[in-house]
Amino acid sequence: MGGPGSGSWYRFNTKDLVEDCYSVDINRWHREGLLQPGLYFSWAWKDSRGDVKASIGVKTLPGAVELAYTVTPRNGEAQEIRYQVPLTYTPCNYGGERPWFVCPGMGCGRRVAKLYLRGKYFLCRYCHDLAYESQREDKATRFLRKAQKIRRRLGGHPGLVYPFPEKSKGMHWKTYYRLRFEAAEAEWASWVALQEKLKRWQASLQRAEEELKGLKGRWQKWA
Ligand SMILES: [Zn+2]
């Protein structure tokens, strides 16, 4: 198997990426003895028939792993990606140490057991949710702007709380109703995008609450 520097790179299709999420699990690597420094291995994901769908090269360093793979964005050229993910260890209840990835997302640094590939990088689920959320926000804003533009074009107020502008004298009814339909559709799509965003927030809220509960219990144990 090849890997970083060997000239053989691992392939990902963006089509696959949309459908399922590739993840790496540090506990699994730990169990299989793959975390000792100086190792070099490839990690593969297989489909239901057992064929390799994608794989990455992993190099183990003292206190970090280096991931190397190729990502081909839609309508784009293949890109070689390589970066280090720091590792950290916490003592286990039953002795020994438990390893964690330190998420390499910008400004993140969360201690996590799993990293997920979406887009180009393996990051923690919090980082991916943030990226997903900002995409939704863009979508909501884009549709809102479209609805506002049509309202302005008809000489009305862009605000959605104002009534939809009347047909101007020179305009055909057909054109008016087409624009009105387009504005209504854009407004609806904007609310749908916002609703998706709220769902993500709900999930984030639940996770934050669970983490808070877990930490509270731990602290009480020490008190
Ligand atoms: Zn992260």
C-alpha cells in the first residue's frame, strides 16, 4: 500500500461524500494497536460487497497521526490533502490511558473519539455542524434576497411583513402573477432553510445539555 510521499494517493469521490460520511475512530485504532509511533498503515472503507470505496494513509508520530488522502471536488481537480491530528490521553477508570483525537478544525481543539470526513477534512461533528449551518444560513438569505428583489422591482417595500405590491399599470397580469409566484416560492424556500437551521440548533442544544450533565456528575464525584 502506498501513502504520503510514496506517490500513491487514496481516492474519494464527492458523490460518496454526500451519501455517507467517512469516519475514523481512535478507540478502534487503539484496540488494534495502530497508535504506536512509527507505524504506517492504510485505513479503508468498504461497501456492502466488500469492495474498497475509499482509503487514507495514516502515519503515526509521537503525540499525533498524519492523515493523507486525495479528494476530488465536484467539477474540480483532485487535491492532495495531508495534515497532522494531535492526540491526547486521559486516565481510564480501570487503569491505563484512553486516547483522543484533538480536532484539527480551526479554533476547535475539542477532544473527540471520532472524526468525520465531509468536504475536504476529517473534523469533529461540532465543526461540521457549524459549516453545515452557515451553508443553510446562506441559502435562507439568498432566497430572502430574491423575494425582496421582486418586491422592489414591483415598486413595493422589500420587507416581507408588508403586503405584496400591487400590479403597476403597464404590466401584464401574466407577468405580475409569475413574479408573485416566484416571490412566494423564494419566501417559502427561505423559511424552509431557516427551519433546517433551527433543527440543527436544537440538536446542538441537546448535545450541550448532555455534556453539561455529564460534567456536573463528574465534578460532584470529586467534591
Ligand atoms: Zn472540531
